Amino acid sequence: MIKVLPVTPERWDDLEALFGPNGAFSNCWCTYWTWRSSEWERRTPKQRRTELRRQVAGELEPGLLAYIDGQAVGWCAVAPRHRYARLTNPRARTFRSIDERESWVVTCFFVRRDERGKGVAEALLAAVRSFVAKRGGTLVEGYPVDHRDQAAAALYTGTTGMFERTGFAEVARPGGRPLVRLEVRRR
């Protein structure tokens, strides 16, 4: 059974163990969306790790962790759009907002290699609705990839099918990439 919980300061060690010495993928530490492109490239892996830890320690709850038998096996980054400089860049064509609505955005998934293909990412995505609603959000967006036949590294934003199965619907294709949305009710 997969259990999904928000990442909190008490769960930092679980997140760090899940990401391993390479910070999930290529020492990203799930900060790719935090800064604009040139700013991200200037950051060292240590600075990226420090930034994610700062977010978690600051109780921003920048995402969700999936657990199986008490071990963290998956991660999903989700936060209000304004927290992601890469998404708020006016020059960003592919990931730009299509209107002025406030939204939360699912930017990234990471699933432990031995747990891939077992529904972990989908369980994380299904938990996003409740997570966002409890924090007062009413709209969740994502920018998945269309094709499942891509390399695992290209699937970090999720697949269109996965988003559709959890209730999201495509609303636009800015820059040719699907933009999917899910309306949520505040709790």
C-alpha cells in the first residue's frame, strides 16, 4: 500500500535518502523550477540541496513523499506558481500561464528505480488534490509529456495519460506542450 504525506522538516531525511547522492537526477535537488535558467545553472549541487532543505525547513511543504512499508519511494513537487521563477518568467513560452488565475503547479516527479511502473507517481498525483485544497488552492496545473515511450529522465513532469487518469484535462498547448488543469474545492 502506498501512503502519501507532505514533506515536512521531520521528513527531510527521508527525502534526502530518496534523492541519494545525485540529488534525484543530475544533482537537481528538485530546484530546476525554483530559479530562472541562468540562475539555476550558476548554482552548485550543494547550493541546490541547501535551497530545497531551506524550503522544507521553512515549512513551505514543497511537495509530497510516497511511502511503501515505511520507506520513501517517490516524490512530487507541487507549489503555488509564484514560487517557481522559471514559470513566471515572461519570456517562457512553453510554461507560461494562459490567464491570470492563481494556480498551484505540479512540476516534478521522482520515483525510486525499483518502484517505477507500480503506480507511485499516480498515487502522488492523486494526493495533490487534497494537498492543494487543504492549503486554500482551487486550481492545479501540470505540463506533462505526451508519450510514454520516452526515456525515464524525460518523464519527470509526468505523462499526459497519468494526469488524465487522475482527473486533469488538457486546456492549452503553450509552446506545443500540454497544459493540464484540475479544479479543486477548498476545505
